[in-house]
Amino acid sequence: MSKIDTVLSSLESLNARMQKYENEERVRADSVARRAREIEVERHNAEQIKSDHACRGLQAEFDEILQPWGRSAPRPAAGENLDHYKRRLGNELVARLPQRHPMAQIDCLRLRNDALDAIMPQIVKAATEAAVSADSVPAGHIEMRKYRDSDSGHVENRFYGKQSFVVEMGRPSKRAILPTINEIAQRQKSGIWQ
């Protein structure tokens, strides 16, 4: 073998070792990248589970508030974060308020987080009050609202409205103003009644 053949053989051997080393590095880099993606997916899943749990708790709370209207809180959409879900529930409550209520025109989807956190307790209070108020029912309508006793599970139907259709079915009447006993005695003394 000549010196050139020896050098070529050494270069080929070196080239083979370099390719083997590059392949090992590529496999190692792929493994690290794959593990990084797995960790990111696990972290995202853990955050999603935590968010889903918080959404379910919020749903249970709003179920209780919407129960008088015979409604339950809508379920959170898949992957929906807690802030957006809270905004949707806020709009659901705002829709139950009387039209002339000062908060009836609020769009919770457009509020900033700090504003939403500040106003949500007021919306909940207003909706809770509207649930037992005849003002939240349009004129000429009667609404049945269901109340469930949380201890016994007993359901009670309550009717709300300003005036029932039964009033229209009655006979027209006039109000009679009767004199009191003192007025009768006075009239008899004065000779009006004999």
C-alpha cells in the first residue's frame, strides 16, 4: 500500500466516524426535542385540567343562580379558559335582568379582567334579586320560576308578574267608599239621615 492509499483509508475511516458521531448527535437532539414537546404537552394538559376544574366549580355556582329561571349554566367549551367562561356566564345573568336595570346593557365579553372582577359580584346580586322580583317579567306576562331546596331537594313553583290575565276575565267594578261609624253618627245628629 502506498502512502496515498493509507491517507485515503485514514480519511475514509475518519469520515465514517464523523458520520456516526453526527448521526448519534442527530438522534440525541431529536430525543431532547421530543422530550421537550412532551413536557410542554404535559404542562399544557395540567393547566387545562386546572382550568377545567375551576370552570366546573364556577358552573355549579351559576347553576344555583340561574335555577329560578329553569336554566342551568352552560358547560364550558372544550379548551375554554376560565376568564372567557366567566364572561359568558356574566352575559347569561345580564340577559335575565329587567331592561331598565342599569346593568342590563353590560357586555361582559368586552370588559377588561379587572373591571369584570369588580362588577361580577354586582351582576350576581342583581340577578339574584331579579329572580324574586316581578319587575324582571315583561308587562302582561306571568313567569313560573322553580326553586329547589338545597337540603331536601323539594321543588317549589313560584309565579311572578305584575298583573294576571285573570284580572281581565273579571267583571268591571266600582270602588265603594263607605262612611265610618263616626260619620254615620254625625249625619244622624245633623238630620241628614233620619
